[in-house]
Amino acid sequence: MTPDPDSGAQALAADRRDLRIDRRQRTLRALLVGSVHQRRKAPRRHEDFRSFGAVDWHHPQWLGLCVLILLLSLSDAFLTLVLMQYGATEANPFMRVLIQGSGRTFALWKIALTAVGVVVLTLMVRIRAFGMFPAGALLYLIAAGYVGLIAYELWLLDHLQAIR
């Protein structure tokens, strides 16, 4: 009986695998190397369009849009605090609870909640929301909503200053 040459190669490969450190266990290195050498710029299979881990690189447009949303959120927090000094009230019941404390706490919570939402939507940017449109479109809708909200707050601030 002669030994199977393939079984020896398989055993050698298994031995080498046991000696190596699993690259998935080194998170910081994976983040640093993955930032320079991106491997997955698009999902490989049709099923991957429904999962979070389909890509490890996102187009720079999403970074720009996320930074814009966070800046708009910061502007909204600042304008809300200024309007509160003029006697306005917060319409959002969730934020109304937070604004009862200090302005700094309100702004931190607002930015933190917005940042978490933006990160989640960025992870889902290629997934179809409700099976109809890309979730990335929600980021554009949020940015447009913030632009409208800030325009309204500026208009309201102008009218409140005119009354005083």
C-alpha cells in the first residue's frame, strides 16, 4: 500500500495553520492594514447586499456626508440653545428631557446620538432599506432635513430678535 501524496500535503498545511496567529484576532492591526490595503470595496455576492460586513472600504463621499451631518447637528444644538435663551421651547420630547440640564450635556448627547446613527447608516450604506432604496439615501435625506431645520431656526431667531 502506497501513501497518498495529497494526505501528506494536507497534514503539512494543517500543521502550518496551527503555528500561525489567527489574523482575525488582531483587531488593531487589521484596522490599520485594512485602511491602507482595502480588500472589499463592493459586496461579492448578491446575498452580501443584505449584510453589515460586506465591505471594509467606503467611498470618501460617505465620510464627507457624515462630517457634514455632524457639523449640521452641532449647529442645530447651538441654535437650539440660543433660541431657548429667547424663550423658545424644544419641540422634540426626547431632547426636551436632555435640555432641562446643562447646555453642554444636551449638546454632547445630541452629537453622540447623531454620531451613532451616522455610523450605523454608513455601515448599512449599500443595503436596501425596506427592500426599495439604498440606505445611503437616508444619509442624504438627513443632511437635507438638517439644512431645512437650521434654515427654520435661523428664520425663527431673526423673528425673535425683531420682537425684542
